[in-house]
Amino acid sequence: MHTKYIINDRVLFSPDEYKLSPLAVRGTEVILHAPVSRFLHLLLLKNGTIVSQEEIFKEVWEKHGQQVAPNTLYQNISLLRKALKKSGLLTQTIRTYPKSGFSFHGQVQVLPDDEHQSIEPSIEHQTKTNQEVDDTTQNNQEIPIQAQPEIELPTGKKRVINWLVRKSSIRNLHFFYITLVIFTLMTPILLRSDTERRFTREFQIVGRVNGCPIYLSNGNRRVDLSKIIEYLKGQNIICKSNDFIFLTRHTQHHNDDVIALRCNSGNQIERCSSLLTIPPYLYQ
């Protein structure tokens, strides 16, 4: 069984293939040198812990029959940082402790892979693969578009895709709940604003009684309404949602009494009923 690692939800590291693969929009696939790959693997295994220079030399080179100069270690750490950045990991995750060692600090998720893969991909195989990619790119416009057969993804890639889908679904669910809460809180405000905007062209709001807006036609702007409003405040008027009061003259009466109508704009339809008659001494 081979193991892969997901770093900061952005890069997939395949130690057996010496490969860094981007999982986000940014980044390109990077093939690492064998010592660089072993170096990164060692740091991930001990995430958050300082790995001494002695242990790095032993695990990365000496176990594989190689003896290198101390400067080689710093050359490889430089190559590793550049490779991580190129693959899409912009955050600095490797810390240096002078004359002591190095440590990795980041989010690491272990992803088992049951698919058998070669441990040491040969230079000839890598060169052939790169050449095939270049040839495909150059001849891309000459190949006619045709239906492609379904491709069976390797087990490891399937697990990466499934993991990303699950994570995306959780984020979308959180966004849905937040949107629902905001919409629920804003609905009463939007309904009230919509009710008041309907009368801005032909009518004007002249006051409020117990939170209920009072409207008057624009043709009566010069009428002194201060006494009428004070009178309405003393009538213990109770307003429900979407209620408003409209002042008008009762055209069916000979003396043209001013009446107050209680209206409701629920369901986009205004329904009005007579509330009370304003005493003449308040406006004559």
C-alpha cells in the first residue's frame, strides 16, 4: 500500500512518484528529484517537529548509499521550497533552524492509495512522458473532435476527488444556511420598505402612530396635520404587519368629512376599511 499526502488542501504529494500535483486552480505539476522527495516525505512524517540535520543526512542520502557535502542540504531545501510554490502552495510551510534542522508546519492529510505504482520512475520514462505531452500540445489543433471513451480513474485520484467533493458540499451547505438566516432577518425590513415605497409618487408619509405610517395625498401638502396626528395617537390604534393609515375626505358625505382608513398591503393587494372620522375642529 502506497501513501499520498494532501498539503493545506491545495497540493497532492505522491512520494512514490516524486510528484507534486495541484488541487486548486493555481499551480502546475512538479516532478521532484529523489532526494528532494525523500526530504519532503521525512518532514511530513514529523509535521510540527524539528528534524535534525544528522537525521536528514541519514534518511535522505546515507540510507541510499550516498555521501554529500553539507551545502547540498541547503540546495535541496531551496529546490523544495520552489517546487511547493510552483505547485500552488504559496504559504511558507518549511522553517529553518540554523545549525539545528528543519520543520514542516501546515495541514497534512494522509490519503492511502491501494494502487501499485513503481517506486523509482526512470529518466527514460519521464522523458518519454514529457515528449508525448509536448507532441500532443503541438498537434492539438489538427486532431478532429470526437467522442472520448470513459476513463477509469486510479483509486488514489478517485479518493482525492471524492474528498474534495465532500468538502465542497459542506462549504456550500454552510453558505446556504447563512443565506437563509440573512434572508429571514431581512424579510420584515424589505416588506415594510416595499409598502412605503408604493405611495411615494402620489402620496407622502406625514407621520407615524404606534409604528404605523400615516399617508396623505400630495395635493394636500399644505394642510396642518399636527393636531390630527396628536389626535390619532390618543386613539389607541394598533397596527399589524403591513398596516398603514390613509387620510382622505369622504366624498359621499355632504360636509366632506376627513376620515382615516386602515389599509393593509399584504399579498401585493391594498385592502382598506374605515377606521374613524376626524373631528372637523382639528382641520377647519
